[in-house]
Amino acid sequence: MDKQELRTALKQDPAMSQRLFNSSFGLRMQALRVLTTGRASQHDYPKGLGNRTTNPYLTSGYSDNTMEFNGIIVKGAKSAVRQMAVLQQIVDSHLSSEERLWPLSLAPTAVYLHDLDFLKDNCTRPDFKDFSHRLTAKYGEIPALMAGVHVGYSVDHQLIEWIYDRFGKDEYKDEVNFRNELYFKLGQHYVLWQWLFTYLFGASPVPPMAQDVLAPKLDHQIRSLRNSSLGYGNLTNEEVNYGSFDQYEQSLNQFLHDGTYQNMQEFQGPVCLHNESGDLHQGGATYLSLRMFDLDPFATTGMSEDTLNFVELVMVHSLLSDSKTYSQDDLQKAIARNQEVAMQDPLEQPEWLKEAATKLTDELEKFCDEYDAPRQYRLALKFVQRRIEDPSLTIAGQMVANTESGNFMSFGLKLANDRFSIQVQSGQPLEVMGKVCSKSIQNMIKAAIVSGVEVEYQNHQVWFSYKDQRKAIEPTLEIEMPHGPLGELQRMFPQLAQD
């Protein structure tokens, strides 16, 4: 596919070129439940959050007090971040008064010093318990406890169909193969630039008091333990090959077939191709899962809109960039760079980084001008350019600057307590929805999420979906609900009452 012809055609079709900035996101996030003392919570998984084996939004992970927030795919960074805010406030409202959601990827120091024995055998979720034990036996409890964000990213569907119809039919036998190659190439670009994402957004420096537990051989502070070889990832000899789509698929399927991976959840590579069926040959890939993001303590939901807007900008630029074929050696060099950046002091940068990063950001700046990118993408790029010039402005750099002698426990607890207080005192069932939804609709949203009903705010309507039914409600309506929010949902979806 000739990328220059594609770029020319897009510039001649302004309506279609604007679909470059119409991507979708779905965030999957983990956060540890801790006590206000900094110790791991030993409270049971909150009963008010519904059935954690079937709820599409809320569940537990490696341990019962590792909360998992699973956002559905929605249009744009703003909607994805808002969805995380809704889920987190719902969880906050069901926590014990002495519990908080921990805002950092690495647990509090007290957890590493006192609670690891409890946590490694603290999974009662029926469908996850055996897998939790496998993770402990194979990888140890420390990597399994590292929290972070998986970013589900999807190119605008109409844009993909337009590109295939105009430029893909002659080269690919069908749209399935086209989709798989398109998303795989985007995934390769993510692997190639992972070092830059780690530099900008890495946020798991090691608490000094926990260094003997986490990384006893370290002699300096680092940017991101989670994104290093000591963190979240498969064993060195069990890593999927990103050299080509066929190599990716064959290596992944082989690991699943021979028991190297117990299931897809054990695959911890930096990027994964997905579709709804689970079979990439049935419809082709529909989104990427970008796995290597630490929790951002300076974003109230753990992930900022600016970060997602920059991710989108890099992805759509990659979509239209050259069609160079990258070898496994090219990718291994990029992975080695990522290791170097992750293990570096947060206030430093490798000699090669500024030149390599600036080359990309210069291209992205021209790309924004060429395709008239909306303002939020230009602002996100400006933030990135400033961080490339000054490492102290990166997330890890700010974390180090905002702590005294590396006391991340005090730093994290203050953030957790402040956020909890703001939500409790907001006077709104869902603070982030307060300006667009009445209180009765907010309460319906809360009831829907804990009941497994999907909710989306789109085109100034709140859409509720359950199984094959989908209904819209005007968000500002105040609704009388004699049987409460759940009763109203059961009236809308009779099947919900029976399930």
C-alpha cells in the first residue's frame, strides 16, 4: 500500500481525514485496596459491587484487594477517562471507611515489608484462583501486584473501510488480512517507540525502604520498575515474536497450545491484537491492547486525556507513515532501549534520546498542521516536547520531586485521601457526570454498572445496553423510581430481573 498516495487522498477528502482523530479507547486498570495506614486491606471484596465473575466493568485480579476496572470501548480520550472516573467513584462508595484506592503502580512500602505472604494467597474469585496461584509460582507475587493501565486502542472503523476499499483490495485477499496487517504494523510501531512512552509516562520508581524486597541490586533510583526486565512481563525465553504478523500469531498460539501460557491473560507482551471473537481470522483485528502504562499519580483516574491524545497522535501518524518492514533485530534494539530508559534515574536521559524523540515530535508537529489536528492533540504534543527537553517534567521526575527522601507512601496516601474526600463531599452520586446528568440518572448509571448493564454517554444521550437490547434516556431528566434505580432498570430490561 503506497502511503504517499494514501496521504494525498486523505488531504483531498477533509471529512475522511478528520476521522484520523476519531479513534476509540477502552481502558483496563488495576489498583490496590489499601488501609489508611498504608497496609494491604484485608476486607473482603465489596459485596455491593455485584458478581465479579460476570460483571463486565468491575472485578478483582491477582488478589481480592487488587481491583480491576474494565472500561468498554468508547469514542475519544475524554469519554474513556470519564468512564474510569465513574467506575472508581462507584468502588470508592463501596469501600470500608478505612480503605482507599492506592494511586501508584507499586504498592506502599508497608505492603512489601509486611503483607506479601497474605497477598500471595488472597484470591477467592472462583474463576481466577488457580491462575493466581500459577502467577505466584511462576513469576512471584511482586510482579503480579504491580498495577497499571492497559489501553485498548481502535482506529475509526469507517476510516479503515475507506482505506481498504481505496488502497487495500489489490494487495490483500480480503479485509480480514488487511485489518490484521494494519493493526500489527501499528503494534510494531508501539514496540519501536515504547522507550519514549516509558520515558514520558513511566511512573514506578522504587521506594527506598522496599528496595531490598523489590530490587536488592539497585544502586540508584529508576524511572519504571514495572516497565523494566524486573517488572511486568513474560519470562525471557517465553516472549512472543513481533517480527511479522505470522510470527506473532504462531509464537503466541504455540505458547498457548503447549501450556507455556495457561491462557491469554498470561500473555504479558507490550502489545496484543484483539477482536470480539477471539480469533483474528474471524473478522480481523479490531483493536490493540497497549499494556505498558504505569498509573499516573498526577491524573485523578490514573490516566490523563493528554497521554491518550498523544498515544492517538502517534498511532495515526504511524498509520500513514512509511511501510518499512521491521525485523526482530530492529524490535530487540528498541526493547533494549526501553530497558535502558526504564532503569535510568528519572532526572536523567540517555544521550541518544533527545535527538531520536525530537525527530518524531517534529514529524508529529508537521502532521498536525498537514491534517488540521484539533487543539487537544497539539497541546498534548507541547507537553511531550517540554518533557523531552527537561526530564524533571516527566511523571517519574515529578514523583521524585514531590517526595521527601523517596517517601512514596506519604505521597500516595495523601493523594488517595484527598481524592476520596473530594468524591465523598461532592454531593453528586457520580461527580464527573454531575454537569451532564441529573442525580436520578447518575443513580441509574451506578446501579447499571454493578448489575452488569453497559452504559455509554453518547450524542447527549445516556445509552443502557443489556444483552440484545439498547435504550436511550435524556440525561437531564429527573425520574421517579418507586422501586429504586435497579427496579427501574429491571423495568427497562425484564431479562435483568430473571438473570
